[in-house]
Amino acid sequence: MLRFAEAALQVRGLAGEHQIDGARRALGHAYGGGAQYFAMWVVGSAKP
């Protein structure tokens, strides 16, 4: 969930000292549990 939260903060312009200037979309991915689950997401600042 930390990666998802960071992606959301980036596109909202609220990532503080980690902010990427002009971030409008972010792609994140994660896996865990001995490779038993995988997740991928795309978040953006504009409504679809």
C-alpha cells in the first residue's frame, strides 16, 4: 500500500520533497507473499 499511496501523492502534487514536477500519471506494481499475489495500478490527476 505504500507504493500506491506514493503514486497518489505524486499525481496530487502532495509528495513534498519527493515530488516529481508535473507528475500527472503514475504506474505502480508490487508482489509478495512468496510471489503468491501481484498488483499493478495506474493513477492520474484527471478524471477518466
